[in-house]
Amino acid sequence: MSDEPLLKVSNLTKFYGSRLGCADVNFELYPGEVLAIVGESGSGKTTLLNTLSANLEPTSGEALYRMRDGSWRNIYELSEAERRFLTRTDWGFVHQNPADGLRMTVSAGANVGERLMAVGDRHYGCIRDTALDWLGRVEIATDRIDDQPRSFSGGMRQRLQIARNLVTGPRLVFMDEPTGGLDVSVQARLLDLLRQLVGELGLSAIVVTHDLAVARLLSHRMMVMKGGHVIEAGLTDRVLDDPREPYTQLLVSSILQV
Amino acid sequence: MNAVANYNFAYLDEQTKRMIRRAILKAVAIPGYQVPFSSREMPMPYGWGTGGVQVTASIIGPDDVLKVIDQGADDTTNAVSIRAFFAKVAQVATTTHTAEATIIQTRHRIPERKLEAGQILVYQVPIPEPLRFLEPRETETRKMHALEEYGLMHVKLYEDIARHGRIATTYAYPVKVEGRYVMDPSPTPKFDNPKMHRSEALQLFGAGREHRIYAVPPHTDVVSLDFEDHPFEIQHFEQPCALCGAEGVYLDEVILDDRGGHMYVCSDTDHCEERRDAGFVGVLGMQEAAE
């Protein structure tokens, strides 16, 4: 991990009209670090993630991002062209439902290759080789490259979505409940894979989840949200082993034991 | 009111023509950009060329000579009807000869004879948006055009190669105009794409149902999209036209009987007739003469 953060968020607030989405969020994210945002439904996790990933305009506050050239830019002041370029090269977004992040009617290879073509890659052979390489890395059989994601299982779709996002070598990946809707054995494999990729590529990630086990496995640090506010933040192990806030204690004690 | 009071040259009223001409001027100023316009109801169904007819009606003058083709032919229903329409509402001269025409309204072909400066080619366009089948949201495709995000167009070509081993798109083959806008050249066969490149004639595209007009001014770069290792290619035909023996032209297959008999003839009927008048004879043309 480097000494300089990748993302600096200060006083980020999002209101939907008069209704609060999330308020006064402050944190710094370092390269190679995985941050989990946990909390119950309606606590503002997804609003925060969508605001951070520039899908939503914040009501106030700023998020400074260190670009590849080392300059600091407020992501909400980028032009639309710059922002869209950033989101499809230097960032990734893994949706809970793979159908939201994939093109379901084009082949797996084209799904992985789309970002490459979007940044100007015009050599079919190279694009296909890269796609094959990435399918292998996310453990999808390479003979499925010409199949549409429609014919894939839920776990395969999610892995394909991850490959599609990582192909341009992003530095920051947003994940919204990446393991939601998958059965537990598939969840475990996906978490394994994610952990491995994040480690290998030195990615930073912001993961929204309501599943504390996912947070424990994937993240270095976590933030607990309630009613739109961050009520507790710290190292994942510290927060889960020694929760300070009453709500966090309740959350941790609610984990089902087998 | 009598009939004369209702009459206006070339069917449309003058205010409508001004509106369409403004859209055309804007389209010419920004080659390949789709200009929205307030498309009118025309006395023909959508899909028959309501866009092309409105463009033609707006630019035609009493001295113009009009040619109308449908898939290259002057004698099919669509071509005959539109030609008769303008002969009636504008009393303009009509022709089937490409060289004599000042305005050529076309459905899905570009004439084989090279177009010259001063001629205008008017295309009838069903779906003007090249990205439509990949991205159904209009708001999103407009943004993609504005920001020049055309990676998706190559996704389509990638799919072609992955599925068929080559770029299997044969018509409505996407082009990039003057290095900026990606444009749908209307469902012309890709055989005609090279003819659009640096053409001396003005090319206007009208999509009536979709309310869009776009244009390629003369001497404009029109480049077909492709991959470095799968370059753009046009169709090739193994045999010449069976009637006039022409090579290097676009051919239609004509079924001759119910026992598999067929022949390939020029899709451009005017081109074929001119060649036959000049004495060129194809394989089947010879037999016809001998009988």
C-alpha cells in the first residue's frame, strides 16, 4: 500500500428532495485497500456507493480522486466526457444483478472486449486473446467465449461481470452486494476469486454489503451506516470483534450461527 | 374553396418546406449528425419512403429532373408511385436515366454510374440510428454520439466475426463520416459504401417515421468501420450480369423456374439497359436474342 490515498471524500451528503440519502461521509481510501460499507436495508449504503461512483450528483461535499497522472480532481467537477471515460477505464462497477452490468444479448467475449473497443482497440485477434485470458482468470471455461450470458448460471454471470470490469486494469472497483442472490457455495468461490484478484492486481475496492461475513473476508476496513450516517468506522477485525456502538453490537450479534 | 386554392407546388406547404430546408442545412453543416425535424403525415404508409419524399419535396424545383429507384430498379411499385406522385404534384420532368437526373430518390441502392457534381441523392431511411439495436435508449445513443463513444459499434462487428468468422453485416454497414459521426447509410448493401466516400453529389437522408434528417455533403470522407485484422470488404460476384455481362456491379438473383433455375442480373436496371443498348450482351441475353 502506498502512502498517498487514491480517494479523499469529505462531507459527502445526498438528499432526495427533503429526504436524507446519506450525510456527512468522510473517509480516505488507499491504493490496494478494500473498504466495506455495511448496514441494514435503507441505511444509505447504496446511495453512498452510487454517489461515490458519480452515478448520482451529491447535494454537497466533494470526492477527490487521484488520476493516473497524479493530479487530484473532484469527480463531480469533471466534464461528462471525462467522467464517462474514467468510469470505463480506471473504474469498475459490479452490480448485484449481473444483468444490469452485462449485455445479455452479446457473447461473453464481446462483453469482456467492449471496454477495450471503447478505448480504441481495433484488432480482433488481440481483443479475443485478452477476453480468453480473462475468462480463464475468472474460471469460466474458454469454450464458452461465444455463448451469451443468458445461458450462464448466476455465479458465472457474476464472474463474467467481474472480468468485464477488470479488463482495462482499473484502479478502483465499486461493488454493490457482489454475492447477493448466489447460493453459499458459489458465494464462497466468488469471494475467494475476488480476494485473489484484488490481491494480485492491487485494486482498491468499495464493497457495499449487508453480509458481515463478506465484509470480514474481503475488506480491510469497514464503515457501519445507519439512517444515512456513518456511525462507526475502523479496521474490519476491530469493528467486528469489538463493536463500540450499540447498533453495531446488535448487527454483529444478529449473525446467524450454524 | 376550389381545388386551386388548396394547391401548392410539390405537395407540402411552404412553411413546412422551410422547416425541412433548415434541418437539411443543419445536417449538411454537421455531416453525419442526425437532425430532428417535424415530420409530416404523407399520403403513403410509413416504410414507403415518407422521409425521402419530404426531403425531395422540399428541395425540388420546377426545372429539376427526378429519378426514383427502389433496390436499384426504376420499375417497381414504390419507385413508380413516387415518380408519379411528383409528376402530379410538382409537374417536374422524370427520367429513368441516372445521367439526366438532378435529384435521385433512392430506396437502398446507389446507382452504378458515378454521380456528378450538382446531382442530389435522397435516401429513404427506416432506422437512422446505427446504435439502435445495441442501445435501445435514445437519450443514451444521443449522449454516445455527442461524446464520440463508438466502442459499441465494434461490439456488433466483433459478434459477427465470433459467430460467422467474418464481418457478416452486408447492408446498413456503419460508416464514420468525416472522422466524427458514425452513421447508418440506410439499408444499402455494403457494396455501395465506397461510392459514398468523397462523392461529388450531395447525399441527403430522410427518416419520416423517426423524424430525422442527416446528410453527407460532396467530397466528404465516408469510412466503413472494421478491425485491423478483419478489414472492410465489399461483396464479390462470381459471374457477370446474365443480361448485359457487366462485372463489378451489384447483382440480384432472379428465380427463373421451380427447378432451381436462376440468374444474376444487374440490380441497377438503368445501368443494365444502357449497356444492352450499347451492344453488351450477357449469357442469357444472347439466348433471348437468338429466340
